[in-house]
Amino acid sequence: MLDQTSELLSHEGQVTPLWLDCDPGHDDAFAILLAAHHPSLKLLGISTVHGNGSLQNTTVNAGSILEAIGRSDIPVYPGAAKPFCRAAVHAQDIHGVSGLDGTDLLPAPTRPPMRNRNAIVAMRDSLLEQPKNTAWLVATGTLTNVGLLFATFPEVAEHVRGLSIMGGAIGGGFSYAPICKRAGDESRVGNITPWAEFNIYCDPESAQSIFSSPALAPKTVLIPLDLTHQVLCTPKVQSLILQTEPQPVMGRSNVNPTPSVLRQILHSLLLYFAGTYETVFGLDVGPPLHDPVAVAVLLSNLNNSDNGSSHARYLHFDDRDGERFLVNVVTDGQHGSDQKITGEVGRTNASPVGRGKAGVTIPRGVDVDAFWNVVLGCLRRADDWNALRVGNRN
């Protein structure tokens, strides 16, 4: 059950360093919130990439989100503006022209993006500075930056603990979650074409280079639409996002204080996101919040370093006790609206490997209520952080 007052799940003192590569993006805003404000995570930096919007827009959006959550101290590095061998594709029908439409309350970034180093070099340096087998790279956008990182600096694959990717769509009964409820389109697998998920579709060559790496596959967790469409931002969740915890007023509890500006921003973004998902996909119970699920993996049993000890304090993802996959991405076909030229480009094909063999982890389920409690906890922390900043300035 969702509980606005529940404590955050934590690793009891363990802190996981991570780098976030993203294309903000309504759901990216919540990924940044989790990465920046969960006590068990240390956000090293952010790189931006083309995807939900242009690189210019996603970079501005990342800075605005960090400003809104009080973490403008985190550096933002602009990355790739287009795939290596294709034109850029954007998601205006879902995220609007800016990539983050739906609110006028977002503050402008107060810290300019970093241009003293290339984003790929910054990612490498930051990840290699961490002790071996501790840091994660989380990718919630198009995979151009990530593909370039591992192709240019293969030593990073050996050094990191894990790679968490929001992307792909498996289909074939992989989960019960519907991708689309439009009449006649209920059986579709992808969200950009009938077969392909947007992040993989935008740069299938980069995606394939990652999944085909023997060094990366056993360290990779793929969070597909089949999983994220179980994590719906229902009206109940939207209400909790806007709700401020009771504050004592003249000896009585004020149950409806004015929501913080941050809560108003996130609530407005969710309303816009819900509207586009209902229009485009017929999903009328709330939009799936894809990207923060890829961050939440780092708080789960899938990032358990306790050598088999209890998972009770972790957020639980269902990987069917170690089910692993060989993943391949279809790269034949061109971007466009004509099925004759697109074919199945960007489709994610996953084949199970034998038990005990190395492969990509693709969870089939997650404890959804526990996930939302983690999100709400991070939002409370962001509110407290912002209040402290204001107090220190006064």
C-alpha cells in the first residue's frame, strides 16, 4: 500500500555511486530526483543526449530540474546531438516541443552546462575514479553517449559494477502490462513503432554495440516497456505527488498546506504526460513512469552485494531467480512512418540463456507500491533540502 509517511528503503549505510545519461523528458525528471536525493545513491554527474527533445533542450531541461530539486551543484555535460549514423528523432507527441512541456514553473538553470571536457571523457573519468565494481551507469535516453563511451574506453566496462538501461520492448507475453489500448492496436509491442521502443529505435546501432559486448552483458539490467508499463502514475499517485505532509498550525494539524513549488512542477508535468499518453496510446489510468525504474534498480535485490544475505530491506525486482537473456537489436530499416522502409528497426529480441550462464538481466516485475514509496520519500527529501537552502539564504 502506498504510504506517504513510510521511510525510504536504504542499503543501511551503503552508498552506490552513479552517473546518469538522460534526455529529459517528463519521466527523466523523476529519475534525476531519485538519483540526486536518495540517501543510498551518490549522483556523480549527468550527461545529456538527443531523444525526447533536441540536445539543446534536454541540456536546459536537465539544468532546470536540478535547480528545481536544489541540486544545481551536480554538473551537466552535453553529449551527442544525433546518432552516429542516423538523423535525430524526437518525441514531440509525448513530451512536447521543449521535451518538458506542461509547466511554466520550472526555474532556469543557474549553472551553465560543463564544456571543459567532452561528455564521454567526463563519464569515463568520473566512473574510473570510483573503486572498481562499485559505480553504475544509468541510461534513460538514446544510447549514443553510452555506446561511444564503451567503444572508445572499453576499460570502463571492466571497471563499473553495472549498467542500467531504460529501453526496449520484449512482447510475446513477457509481462501482463498493456502498451497500448487503442482499438485495433492492443497487441503492439513498441511505443514508437509496432515493434520498437523509442530509446532503442533512435540509435539501434549504439544499442546493439552495447548488448553484443561480452564484458557488458552480465553487468547490464534492461528495463523494458513490459516492466515500466506496470508502474503507472495513477490519479492516486498524482495526488500524493501534490500532497504536502501535515504541518502543525496553532496546535492543530493543517492537512492541506500549500504544496511546494517543486510538487506543483512535478504534478503539472505528470498531468501533461498523462494527457499525451491517453491521446497517443489510449492509456486512461495514468502514464507509465519509465525512467526512474532504471535508477531504482540500484536500490534493489539486483544490486545486492551481501553475498546471499537477506533482501528484505531492498526494493524487489522479479528476475525469476536469475533468469538471463541474450539481447539483439534489429538494425535493418530506416526511420520513418512507412512500415515498408522501417521494417522492425529498433526491435529488441531477447532469448533466454541457460541457468547460470552470463547474460542481460531483464526483470519481469517490481514491487510497485514500494517503488512509489521510494519516489515519495525522495520528494520529501528534496522539499526539505530546498527549505534548508532558503533558510540559509535568509
